[in-house]
Amino acid sequence: MHRSHAVLIAALAIPALALAQKAPPDLILYHGVILTGEGLKEESPKIVSAIAVSGDKVLAAGTDAEINRLAGPHTKLRDLNGAFLMPGLNDAHVHLGGAGQTKLNVDLTGSTSLEDMLHRVQAKATESPVGHWLTGGGWDHTLWASKTLPSRQDLDKVTGDHPTLLERIDGHIAIANTAALKAANITGKSKAPLGGAIDLDAHGDPTGILRDTAMEEFEKLIPPPTHEERRKGLSLAIADALSHGLTSVQDNSDWQDFLVFEELEKEGKLGLRISEWLPFAAPIEELKAHRAHHDQNDPVLHTGMLKGFMDGSLGSRTAALKAPYADDPGNSGLPRYDQAKLNAMAIERSQAGFQLGFHAIGDLATSMALEAFSHADSSHRNRVEHAQVVDPADIARFAKLGVIASMQPNHLLTDMNWAEDRLGPQRAAYSYAWKAFLDAGVVLAFGTDYPVEPVTPFRGLYAAVTRANEAGTKMYFPEGRLTRAQTLYAYTQGSAYAEFAEKRKGKLAPGFEADYIILDRNLLTVPAAEILKTKVLETVVGGKTAYTAKP
């Protein structure tokens, strides 16, 4: 045989993967159950047993034999021993700054009663310097037997001389004590700004409950966290995210938080990929300056869309509805914008090249967002955040305008206890309507809304595929369930698409970021109830281990 023919035959016997590589991979993981992310959209998820990683990118995925053949003398080989490995999860909606501050201040998450809440507040008050503001939150009165909102008099019993402002879990209601109201000059005659409300008692005095924009008066009164406090809180929130399998997040924090992220990135301590949102309502020149501040092509940290608020929340009855609440007939919620002004601002910011994302819980708020988007550039992949209650006619409008539905299925686990009471059965049937969106051709991007809900995405996966409470004893319009493939697509590739990163994130395919997680169970085959027990064994971002579970 001629030597050139022998060389050609030998080359043909080598996998095409190897021909394209310039150097052996740094790492090969084999003997696993590896979900590459390919085929999820078509309900035919691709499973392989091995992947090769070079630097911060995936080099190849295939059988053990195919991938192990790529190894060089310095390639690290790791036997997964049958473990389940999948693309890192991309949370399309978090608040790392809020999570960090809650961890450092009064954390009322999971408080089981008013008494439990007050006990936690008193503990923080006792250890705080005289006159120190008490802030934080996470309380949810719908979880208490009384279902009754706290009052300023309740707080006064345990806060002493500490001005106190504590946000409800959704961030759309706060309870202030008498000292805080006095500091803000809020009385029974005070007028709330557009999109807000100050609750009054039978005597015309403030109860201490402030709704949405009425809380803004306190922003200039409460001392901001020091740089070190902010950094500590953010570091805790980032560690929390990584420990729950998130490799990317799309975050709504403030500019000072972004500067801390920059600092952590320069020190090689960030670990998590962050797309940071900017406030839609900020002056356009400020937005342009902040966008120019950091390299937009930085794959680890950059600014992203503009976040605006159309309304409040369903739990606080501040979500803007087209018809009154079924359990509060005199109330239709609190829209935050005049439509004409909203449209003008959307046009200006869209023309400046910004992607727009509007928080909208109620059907009126969602309609307002879509109307504004109809005047904006559809190529910017504009988004509605939450879209919990939607007029059926507006679902088709999402598809027509190319608007992404950025939703958090884990909200259903909290809200299903009272959502139908708030909405009535007819509207409730079109709430949390993930399947209706998907059937209409709308892109879904899933997240957790951390710290409004726990940062674990597996609660959301469970909620989406069961529409049942965590005990499995109650279902909420089960016809709206998704498949596991559809849900995992929304938590990976759908959320990547929502931040223009679908060509580099969300799959374990050649050239994609080496962002992956190793779990203690196979999410595609484990019984649905077992999804809630999922533990992350390892989180890898850009080929570097960012989290390892303790033995």
C-alpha cells in the first residue's frame, strides 16, 4: 500500500472531533449520565457518557471510547461513576443585593407567625447600637394562621428606639414602626406617590404598612451598607447561588453592588456569571454611561437589560388587574405608569439600543408592558418579568412582538394557597400559564426571583412539571404542566436566549462555556416528588470548580 493511502486510512479512523483539536483536553469526565442540553426543545434530550474540557470551553461530548481517545499525557481523567451531569442552570431573575442585605440584617424568611417575626426582630434590636436602623425582611403573613398584616404597634413593642423598616417577602409591602414613620414625616395626611399607598387605620393614622412606591421615601433616610458590609452580603448570596447549581444569573441589584462584582472579578473571586440590569427609570445619559463602564463582551460580568416596574405583587394585592380582586372588590391594584409616558420612555431607551424588561404581575400591567413594547425594537428581545396573570388575548401578542416570558414557576408553590381567592376561577385559569405561552411559540426563561423565593431551581422544576404543592396534596390547574425537558430548556437555553447568550451557554457542546453541575440524582428519571430533594454535588463555571458539597 502506498504510504499516503495508509496515512489517509489512519486519519479516517480517528474521530472527527480529534482532527479539529489543536491540543489534548485539560480534563475528561467519563462514565457518567451527561445531559448535553441538545434535543431538549424537541423532547429528545441527548445523553452521552463523557465530555472533554479545554480551558473554559467544552471541547467534545460523546461515548467514553470517543472522548478518552482525545486524552494527552497531561489530561486529567475523572470517573463520574454514573453520576448525573448537566449544563449549569441560568437563573433569569434574581436580586443578589437584596439577598445579601437580608442575610446581614433582619432575616424573617420562613417566620411562622407574627410572634416568630417579632422574636427575630427583637433579637436583632438587642444586639444593635442605639438608634441603628433595623432593615431586612422576608416575612409573609399569608403563611401565618392569622393571615393578618403586622402593624407599627406590633413592631414598637420590640424595636425600642430603633427606626425599623422590614419588607415583605415580595418586596412590594413594608412594615415601618412609629420611629421610622416619624423620621420620614409620614402621617395620616401624607399622600402616597403614583403606584404606592399608605395604609390607614380606623382613626386615619398610618398602620405602618407601606405599599410599593410609598417605601421610596426611606431610601434617603436609611444609611447605605458600608463597602465591606455590601461585599460580605453579596459574597454570601453568590455562594448560595453556586451551591444550588446556578452558574449564571440575571440580576437586579444597584450600581454599588455592580462595582463590588467588578472588584470580585478583578480579584478572581466572583465565580458566578452575572448579567446586571440597570433601572429603566434612570436618566438616559446615566444609563449610557453605566453601559459603557464595563466591557459588554465580558463573558463573566456585564450590564444587560433595563428593568422597569409596571405594578406590585399579587400577594400584597398591588398587582394591577383589569378587574377588581375577587377577595377585595374595591381594589384593582396599583399601576406605576401612565401609558403615554411609559411608551415615550420605552421608545427613547429602545432607540438607544437597550433591551427592556418590565416587571408585570397583573393582566393590566402585562397589557401596559406589551403596548409599550409595540413601539420598541423587537430585535432587542424585550421581556415581561413574572407575567403571572395574563389576559388570554395577550399571550398571542407576546408571540407577535417577540416578547420573552421571564417567569418563576416556584412562585406557584407559595401563591397557590390563595391565588384563586385573589383572582376568581376564570382569571386563575390563565395564571402561571407556562404551557399556554409555550404552545403559542413564546420563549420561556425561568428563574427563582431569589430572595423572594429560595434560590434552588429544583423547586421551580418540581412546580412546573407537577403544578402541585410540595406535599403533593393539592394541584393548581394541572393542565398547565410542562415536561421536564421543556422546563430544563427554560432554565438553561431559554434563559441564555433572554440575555443573548444562547450561542455560548446552556449546552455542553463544542465551543460552549464549560459551565456544568453534578447532581445526586437524574432529573429526567427520578420520581417527581424526589426532584425537591435534589442536592448539588459540584458546580463548575468556565472549567473551574466554584462549589463542592461537603461529604
